Amino acid sequence: MADEPDGTRLDGHHAMHLETGVALINALTGGHVHGRPKPALGGHDLVRAATEALGDTRSGNGRVDLLAAERLRNLASRLREIIESLFRGEPDQAAGLLNQMLADSKARPYLHRHGEQSWHLHFHSPEADLVQQWAAGLAVSVAAAFGEHIPHRVGLCSAPRCDQVYIDASQAQIKRFCGLACQNRVKAAAYRARVRRSGS
């Protein structure tokens, strides 16, 4: 992730968690994507979406079964609420929600060692299940990014009928859309509007 305006940088561990959090938000929450209603997920589709959102980062205690997927969706909904509060210009509301998430996740520093690996820092106990691990890790990483990184680097798609969240890795921090599909349809709509005005 690029340096921020004040010269700070979000470390790789927190950046990875933030990217995974955005993937969970987009996969498991929201009502529209690229101008179309997002289908409701349940059963195997929900499990698959949650598993794909975690991607190669999935590790630790447990696997993504239906109960875990439902808990991950609840976690993603809480993350979305925090980000949307920030983008409504309500940082105090977002901070309160994040503080509650930190408390609920019981996030605290623990040193872990897996096999022959060296000791390293996590924010959950060794006994935590898969969702507890992610709840604590995401809460801490969003807190680390709060105030400096999230307003500059995490955004909500500006296109109509799309509520996807994106990470802006550009140096200029000018990204407005979740991807080319939404950018192109907004440009096409603007072009059609200009044609109509010129023909009237």
C-alpha cells in the first residue's frame, strides 16, 4: 500500500487484513453491484462466497462451514457500517462502532508460534476459532487504519446502484469506482445525456 499524505504507511499485516475485510464486505453484504441487484446468498453459495473472500489468507482453527459463513457475514456487515459512517462524515459514530467491535472480539496482543516458525504477534488467543481470529484481526487492522488511511484509501463506489467498497492504491488518490464496469457505465450514461441535450 502506498505512503499516505503524512508519510505514514500501513504495514503489510494490517494491509492484508484490510484487503480481506473489503473482500468480505463486497462478497457478503450490499444490495447492488455494477448496477444490478445482488442476489441473496444462503447455504452453499454463502459458504463458497465467504471461502473465496478469505482466499489464501484462510488459516488457523476451523474451516468455513455454514455457521462460520453466517458469522462472517455479520462481521462484514459491521465493517460496512463502520466504513459507511466514515463516508457520511460521521467519524464519531464510526469510532464508537469500531470500539464496540474491538471489545466484542476480545482483541488483545498474543505471541503465537506455529511449528518451526518464529514467535509472531496476533490479536487473538491460540484457542480462537476461525471467525474469532478474523474478528479480532480485522478490528485491530481497521483501528490501525482509522483516521489516516481509510478516508484516503478505502472508498464506496460512486456509480448509481452499486455499493461495492474499494481500496485506492493510486498515488493521486482519485479513484471513484469499484472497477472498470462501473466507470464505463457512468461514462456511457454521461455521453448519452450529452447527446440528448445537444439534440434538444
